[in-house]
Amino acid sequence: MNPVASALGGAFILAGLGALAGLVSPARWRSAAVGMASAAVGVAGAAAGVAAVSGRPWQAYLPDVLPLSGVRLAVDPLSGWLLLLVGAVAAVVGVYTAGYAGQGGHGPAGRGALAVLPLFVASMLLVPAAGSVSTFLLGWELMAATSLLLVLAEHRHNPAVRSAALWYAAMTQAGFVSVLLGLTWLAAAGTGESFAAIRAGGVDLPPVTASGVFLLCLAGFASKAGVVPLHPWLPRAHAEAPSHVSALMSAAMVKLGVYGIVRVGFDLLGGGPRWWWLLLGALGAVSALYGILQAAVATDLKRLLAFSTSENVGLILLGLAAAGVWSGAGEGAVAGVALAAALLHMANHAAFKTLLFCGAGSVLRATGTRDLDALGGLSRRMPATTTLFTVGALGAAALPPGNGFVSEWLLLQALLHQAPQAGAVLTVAAPVAVAVVALTAGIGVATFVKVLGTGFLARPRGDGAAAAVESPRWMLAGMGLAAAGCAALAVAPVVAAPALDRVASGLRAGPALFEGGGVDLRLAGIASTLSPLWVAVGVVALAVATAVAGRAFGRGRRRAPAWDCGDGPLTARMEYTATSFAEPLQRVFDDVLAPEQDVDVTHSAESAYLVRAVQYRRRLPDRIEARLYRPLVAAVEAAGRAGRRLANGSLHRYLAYMLAAVVAVLVAGVIR
């Protein structure tokens, strides 16, 4: 039996058993049972992915599972790469859930909330394994429904959860309709609904049809991926969902939106005109910059991490856009490197974002707050969490030896090696993209320095931080696994090279991407080599040598009181907060962020010349949401109120509506 079939079958059976365990097991054992079942589902999914990227494709048709169309599964190297990512993230989060959720934990303990978790993982495995439009849409909708239930898990305790879930439901259903229209149009224009049939006829589609399908699918998938300006659900849902669910959504589910773009744009439609990819690149650049700016000024830890996800998805889209442009221009080698950069960054982001969201859950469990302004001093009270969170922050900041550094280096290599005959548009676009990546990386470093400096170092600024204790061992074990994944991707990304080669070959993106072996990452067709292992060794050796030299040749250390501005003794209120740390950066980007501030002066009752109190408020709303979505929501509400007039209870009027709808469908069919 094909190993992909065995592993996937085992994953779906384990998901059913996990859901059953969540429903019937005693409260004492429920979280451990569901967590271990989810981890087992993840391991099975990852095993299927490893088999697929190792050159063991698989497909099957199950006609009796779904009426009319049946269920068609097809796993190729691209599907395998996503199965591997989703499975690995689920395995880590499952272990973490055993300590985080349930009785004595911080996460939800209800039967429903825990039973849905393995089903959510299974639905995420079904999406990349789908081999037809109907199966893909089935998996996509199951993923949306189960994730919405998990976001709602704590709605009884936190009113903000309901608003977040409403935004998520509205955006995800709007995206689903867009994907449904696009894929249905694609299937109707081709020779069938299976991906194999669509792939065979995709290159012969009329340009208008192909572009319409691409734009509809891009809108739907970009919404799921949290790409700006379709992102408003993401900072809400990621912040208000339980932290293990946030990790699954940010590290795994968001990647399936990117997978949809790759599957439709590169595979089913066989590439496309240059403007498709320039549009995708523009979306990626805006998402990267806007996401990291919002993250830099955020003080809510989970909201900050959510905006960081938009930033990293933007970088991934930049890589895909470069791959599409260079592939269309006949620059196969550079296109392959750009595609490899995007795929590798998907893996890196999955690793460090799993670790960071699990770390945020650990902080939230110990302190009861996500506000960085009320944290501080956690490095002494939670040393293991601090160390593991630092590993994730190093990867997110894309500094060596973090794992994000390698994929961003690959992306820069692809953007810098444009052909001389690329044309005027690309001559301008490529340097702009390089500037976006560089600026994003710089602000990213400042963002995660802020998180570590104000959240974990110095003195605690709140009672919760002052009383924090280290997390249980299951949570630390899950975070440790994620940190090990970050370290492996940081020093030995060459292990993933054969898999990336197979994925790129399957998408016809270019020749073999990497040459040679060992620890060096040698790019084929580009005179460039990187040795991440030796870079890591060099950074560590330099740090150790600096410390030793400081002790050997520096003056002896002495303890002295810190300067307190003459207003001592020194207290936590004198420290830099996250807000004050980000204030200079906020001033630089005031025109983009458009902060709102208000000053209330309360005068004394005895005289208007005497001031009793002054209250200053400053907030940084999401400008895109305020300018784009608020008016849109107001217009929809107004249309809803106006629409009530259409439903006046008259049976004759309702029959007229039905007749008009039938006539419209018949006319549309005749026109087609």
C-alpha cells in the first residue's frame, strides 16, 4: 500500500478517535487525550507529507463518500510540502495542548472545544490532499467551520471573542464565495472538475476566463492568508482565540491560503501574464510593510504576533511573485530560487510562529495579561519560556543564526539577480522589492527587541508579572519541539533542498535549484553560496570570544546604583514600556499610522483657571479598517434596513421574486 494512503488514512481515523475522546473522556484526562490524539494526527499527516515530497505521489477516487461528485484525493510534492508543514505544527501544538487546556490549565476545558481540535487538524490535511474542486471546497469549508468553533471557545468569558468571531465568519465566508465562484468557473470552462482534467486544459483557457478565475481565487485565498487589505479578521481572531488555536491558525491554516494561490496560479492555470504576478507582488509588499508597522506599535502581544503573520505572508507572496515573473520571462533558474525562498519561508514561519504563539500562551497563563506595558521581569520567573521565546523571536527577526534569515537571504538573491533584458517595469519593481524586504527586516528587529526587552527583561510592571511562575512540562515540551524545528531549519536548511527541488519541478518553475551537498546551500544558475551552519558557528564563537575578552582585558565589574534622574528610588514606572519604546518609530511613520489622540482637561469647580485633572489618550487604530471596512459595514447595514421593505409578508410578492430568479437563470443560460 502506498505510504501516503496509509498515513493519511491513519490521520483521519485518529482524528475521529480524538474527537470521540474529547466527548466521552473524563474531565481529568480530556485535555491529555485530545492533545495526544491531535499530535498523533499531526505525525501521521507529516509522515504522508514526507512520503509525497520524497517522490511517492498518490491519488484515489471514493465515489460513495460525497453525493454526485464523490471524493477525489491527489497528493503530489506540493501537497506533500503542505501536509508536512500542517502535520508538524499540529504535532507540536498537540503536545502543548496537553498542558495548556483542560482542568488546571488556561485554555478551554469544555467537551466541544476539545473535541473539535483534532477535526480542525484533519480538515487542514484534507485541503492540500484534495484532487478535485468539490473535494477542495469541502475541506476548505470544514476547515473554516471548525476553526470558527475554536475561536468561539471562550466567548462566555470574554465578550471580545464574539466580535472577533463575527469578523472572522464574515471574512472567511466572503472568501469562500470568491473561491467557489473562481473554481466553479474554472471547472465549467475546462473538461471536468478534477484537478488533473483542469490542469490539462488550463493552458488553453481564454485569457479573460483565466484572468477572472485568477482574480477571484486570489481574493478568496488572500483573505484566508491575512493579506492586507483583507486582513481585519486576523489580529482579532488570533488575539482572542485560545493560544494553541492561534498557533494552529497562524502557523498552518494561513499557509493554506498561500497554497491555494500556488495551486491555481502555477499549477492549474500554468502560470499567466506578467501583470498577475506584479499584482501579487504589490499585495505582498503592502502586506509586509503594513503588517510589520502595525506589529511595531502594538502593545498586545498576540495582536503583535498576528500582524507579524501578515508581514511574513507578504514576504512569501513577494517570492511567489518573483517566481511567476521570472518563469514567464524564461529565467528558470532565478524563478526556481524565488519559489524555493517562498516555500522555505513558509516552513520557517510555521516553526517560529508556532513557538511564539505557544510562548504567548505561556505568558498569558502565568500573568493573565497580553499587555506588554504590564509585563516585564519574566526572564527570572520563567527562564525556560524566556529562552524558548527568544529562539522564536530570533527567527522572526531574520537575524543569523535564526531560521528566518536563510529564506529571506534566498528571497534577496532571487530579487537581485534579474536579467538585463527584464524590461523597464521589472527594472524598477525589483529594487523596490529589495527595499521592502530590507525595511521590513529592520523594523522586524526593532519589534522583537521591544517584545523581549519590555516583556521579559527589567522589572515587572504589573502584579501578574510579579507573581508569574513557569509553565507545566507539557507546554515546555511542545515549545521545545518547536524550538528544535527552528534550530534545524536555521543550521541545516539544505536537508529540505531535495523536497524543494521536487516541488519546483512539479510546478515547472525551473531546473534543479541546489547543487552539491554537505552543509552549504549552493544555488544552481546563480553564483551564490551560503553555509548557515558555519554562519551560526561564527556568530556563537564571536559572542563567546567577546565575552571572554571582556572578562580578560576589561576592567573589573562593579555594582553601582542605576541613575534615577534624582527622583529615586528607582521603580518599575521609570522603565521603558512597549509604548514608549515604539514612540520614535511611530513618529517616523505618523502619516501612515495616523494615530488618534485626545486630551481631556477637567477644571476645578471653584474656578475655571484651576485644573483638577488632565487625561491624555492616544490610540493607533487600523487605518485600513477605519477607512475601508467601517464605511462598507455601514453601507451593508443601511442596505439591510432598506431590504426589509422587500419582505412585507405578501405571498404574491415572494412568488414574483421566485419567478424573476428563474427567468434570470434561464436568460443567463441562453447567453452562455
